[in-house]
Amino acid sequence: MAPAATAESTPAPGANGGQSGPLPTQSAAGKQNATTIELKTKGLKEEGKGGGKTFARQHELPKLPIPKLEESCDRYLLALKALQSKEDFQRTEKVVKEFLQNEGPKLQVELQKYAEDKASYIEQWWDESYLSTSDSVVLNLNPFFILEDDPTPSRGNQLMRAASLILASLTFVHDLRHGVLEPDSVRGTPLDMYQYTRLFGTSRIPTQDGCHMSSTPNARHVVVMRRGQFYWFDALDEEHQPLLTERALLANLASIVKDADQTEPVNVAQAAVGILSTENRKTWSHCRDILKGHAHNARCLEVIDTALFVVCMDDSEPEDAAQLCKNMLCGTYELQDGVQVGTCTNRWYDKLQIIVCANGAAGINFEHTGVDGHTVLRYVADVYTELIMRFAKSIHSATKSLFQARTSPYARGGGKGSGQSDDVEKTQAIMRATTPKKLEWNLDQELKNAIKFGETRLSDLICQNECQVMEFDDFGKNFITRHKFSPDAFVQMAFQAAYFTLYGRCETTYEPAMTKAFLHGRTEAIRTVQPASLDFVKAFADPETTSHNKIERLRKACDAHTKLSKACATGHGFDRHLYGLKCITEELIKAGKYEESQMPALFTDQGYKILNHTVLSTSNCGNPALRLFGFGPVAPDGFGLGYIIKDDAITVCAASKHLQTKRFLTTLEWYLRTMKKILIENYRAANERTTHTFIDHQGRECDIRTGLPIGSHQHKGNGYDLGDDETPGVSGYSFYDEDSDQKKKNNDGRPRTDSGLSRLAGTGRLLMLDDYA
């Protein structure tokens, strides 16, 4: 029998969007029927089996290795050395030694046997760690991305922005399903593409015994939310081509907004079913069962569950970056005559959501079980790039699209058929399918009460959590690399120094490393707090330590972090390994091969508990398409820190519960400016210069105050920042490939879906369409 769930066992969003929570304290062993991911890949070109180029290199990927037991234990102790007192660390050392001499080797063998027929030894347990939690996914699991503004200024209003994002997303889906999406790689190394099969048409389904994921691989419709009300329409044809032009999408969205805005706030609040997806999962499961008891409600739920994604058309305009982040993370809180009218009622957290504010600001909030941030980031980057290509095409008509998808014959014909009787009938059916329909719920008093009290609990959560943003533009990646530091390690040490400055101690810190170079790879935990990092923050806080000494200790700490990051990314971390050993122990207990009292002391020791309490949950996710990203804190006394390192700027979104979030960012900004001054002064002293400029290692004259070349200007970075000095461009992009036209003609093996229109076509009240002017 597994131990009871604790707060520490809840997974959380993290770097590159990966889970940034602690070592989970329980697996979901024994709950496999309830929590197993039920994802069918029919219709998707998956695993390299006739899958075109998208999955062509899956067979090259090695399995995630199971590290040597001794190496994992050594790394475990190193991660705890700077977090425990001398006496506590000695006790943990003894526990680890006993584990290596007794249970450890046997469990290692059992884990190796378990892994023999698995794509990844950790995959199932990792999925279950997400699905077994009963906590609300809001603020606890779902991360968010905020996109840069639309590259075409005239398309920045809400309707235009939403329509362009929907259309670009549909073309991404088309290329994915036809196997023509460029595969991911880093410096020539192929990355796993499996997560893309879990991005669209999936939904988290609550049950009393845990959640499971359902998937509709050939999903063709989109759900749109406005003021807590649901609408839907078909968006792809049987060949996965977009059924609607951008203008037609504009007309659909305009009609939805017009219809939704006619509803009185009190009526909106009473029927805001999306609120239920923010509840404790057991509560949501109970409410969902009641909803499904009515046949019409069951069909409405099916429409939502099987949609490609949800588009949230918000009626608010966040005034600053902090409000924008909070809107994307958990929605806004706003009362009007005692009625909740904030955007918190306009969400469905069990699916991928595209959120567009009234002022055109846009972002993504995604269900985290099946995908990590690197996958969602690729999707977002491609969509944003496609919008740039369209803007370029308006200037130069020969500019090619990023995607191979074309709109359907129906869309290209302006919604008109050939005039033949069978074609007319089909055209009329498509017209009905692509016209938005409103989902209207049958709610009894129990469900109305559930929505009312669910909104109250959600509002409490929103009030208890704070988001603050630091958009630091004094320097960024360029300045850091000029001084020969890894940008990611440099910022990680900045977090450590800022926290130590405020609290006088170091706490457990987590940064995920991407392991998609392995089959079905997810993430590994980088434990930032190490002896070298502790040595640095103490030196930085000591006024007696010279600037030169501070820099040397910073360099040692950054070098150690970079080395650790590379080890984790190449399958040599310890967190997932130890978690796998814990899970296999629970499997053995379930099979009667262990008594529960025999759970190894390693997993009940204070050290293991410390690493399960993540105070600084951090994540680095960089791309020119992103302005900001973030997630909620993992621990009640912790911070969630999502950061982006641009060429000449660093942005951080910090979230916490009742902590001094703004003060933490102010301290962080002070540290960055202080360290910049120290580095410049040190460089100046080393070069014996006394002017207001200095010559950098590339021979450029730079301003002593900013560290930037004289006459330079701020500019955006490019490519994914993987936390290393060498940052590759966005992998797999070949926008101007002269061979692309020929590639578009190669449609061998394209997926075919059922020829009939959706059996749900009649669900919902059909809207009258107004032509978009």
C-alpha cells in the first residue's frame, strides 16, 4: 500500500515547460487502471512507421539509460550537502551507505528488468505522478506562455489575432498529421517527437481514483469560450486541411462575441461550467458524473473533450505585464455587484488553451501531463513564425509559407460547390458544420451550487497567489557570454544570490533539463544548490571578499552548474532514477514481495524530504516568439520562476503565495546590476584602462556602464536557449528550402479519416453569422 499523498507529491510545471516539482513522494502504483494515459495514435504519423520526415528518426533514439546506482547516490549526496547541517548530512550519508549495501542493488536489478520492454523506464510512473494528484491543476500544474505582439501591427485587435492564431495552429496540425512537420534536433542530434501526438485533441478526464487522458487523434473542431460560454465549429476537413479562411474565422468569432456579450453577468456566472475544471479533481469528477447524467450535457462534454483545442476570448485588457501573466496563469478576479465577471470563469484547464485578451495580447495555457514546454514552445514558435511569413508575403508575394497545408477546396471556393446536386448537399453540410453553435447546459440546483462554490474557492486561490514581472534590459546573453559564463548558469546563480540576500540561507532549487534526445524523453532535475553555489553566495554576501574572489567563485559555481546540466540532459541525473527505484519498490510491495515496513529508509529520510520541498522552482524557456512565461509555486513557502534570457535582456515572471514577490525581483535586479558593475570593473582593471569604455574579447569598444558595444542597439535573440554557451537556432527550420515545392507534392501515405461529418454536428444552438467588416 502506497503512502498517503502529500503536498510535496504534486508535480508542477517547469523549465522548457517541464515538470519543475520535487522528487514525487509517491507513485500511482496500484492505480494504473484509473491513471494510465489512453492515447491512440491512429491517424498520426508516429514512431517512424510510414510517418514521413516528422517521425523518420524515432528509430535512431536510444532509450533513457538507468544510471549506475553508486553514481546516483553520489549525486544525491552532493545535492544535499549544501542543504543540510553537518549532523543531518552525516545521518543521510549513513542511510545511503546502508541502501547501497542492502536493498539498493536488488531494486536496481528489478528496475532494469522492468525497463526491458518499456520505451522509457520512467514514462508510465511519470505520467501517473501527474494524473494521481487530486489537487486543482490551476496554479499547481498548468504553465503559461505569453506571445510577442503580432508582427503585423494592423492585425493586433482581438478578433484578427485570434483568427490568425487559429488558422496558423490548424496548419501546424495538418503538417503534423501528414508527417511533413520538420523534426526537432539540437546540433544535429534528433529529438523525440512523440509528445506532439499528445498535444492536440487530448483532454484530462477526472475520476474518483485519479485522472486519465483521452485522445481524439482525428479531432477536427475547435471550441471557443467567451464570458464563460461555450461555442464550437468544425475547422478541418477529412484531409486535415483548414475548412475556413481567415475571413471566415473572423466572421465566426465576431458572431460568438456578439452572442456571448448579450448574456447578463448573473446568468453567465450561474452557468460558468468551466469553473468546475478548476476544482479539486475528486470534486470535479463528482460534478462531471452529474453532468453526464443528462444526455445533452454528456454530448456537450464530448464536444469539449474531443476538440483540437480551446480558444478563450477574454473581455479584459490587462494593464501591465504582471496582470497579463496572472490572466494567463489563473484568470482575473473582478466583482461586479457581487458577481464574478473576471476571466477566471472563461477557462477550461483540462485542455490546451489559446487565450486572447481584448487588446490582442495572446498566450497559451496547457495541460502538462502529456507534454513539456519544449514541445509547446516549438508549436508556438512555428505559429508565430508563420505569422511573420504571412506579413512578409504581403510585401513580397513570392515569400513561402512555413507550413505545407493549404485551405480545403471548400474554403478556396469561397464556401461554394460546383453546382452538382451531391456537391451542393455536401457544401450545405459543411456550411452547417463550420457555423458556430452554442453549447447550452441543463443544470440542476446541485450543479449551480457546485459552480457557485467552485468560483468562490477559485477566487480565494487567485487572491492568495501573486505574479510579478522583471523585464531587465541592462544586459542579457551577449554580455554574459562576453565574460565567458553560461547564460543559464549565470541566471541560476543570480536566483541563489537574491534568495540568500533576503533570507540568509539556500533552499532546494529545481531546474528541469530536457531529455528528449532519448526515446519518449521528458525531463531530468538539475539540483542547482551545490557546494560551489553555496560557496559563491556566501562570498558575494561577505563585504570582506574581494571582487576578484567573488568572480572566481561565481565562475566555479557556474562551471559546476553547466557540467551538472549536461549530465542531466544526457541521462546521468539522479532524481528520475531514485524515483524509479521508489516506484518499483511500491510495485514489489503491491505484489507481496515486500512488506510496507520495508520501504527503504532512503525514501523516508530527512534528506529525501528536503529535496521534495522545492522552494525555488525555476525554468528557462527562451525563444523570440515568447515575451514571458511562468507557472505557480510548488511549495507554499516557495517561488515559481519562469525566465527568458534574450540577447540583451532578461525577463522573469515570479509567482508565490503571500511572499514578498516584488521584493525578491527587486533584489534580483539589484544583484544583476551589482554583478555587472563588478565584472566591468574587473575587466577594466585587468586591461588597465581608465576611460569610460573598454575593449571586449571581440575587439569592440564598449560602454563601461552598459557593457554594450558603442552604437549598438537592443535586439531580439534567436533560437532556443538550452542553457549553454552555444545556442542553436530553432531546430528543423528551412523556410527558404528551394526543394520545398517538390516536397509539398509528395503526399504518399497521407492519413485518411472517416468520410462522414461529426456525429456531434447537431449539438448546440446554431448562430446567425454576420459578415465581418
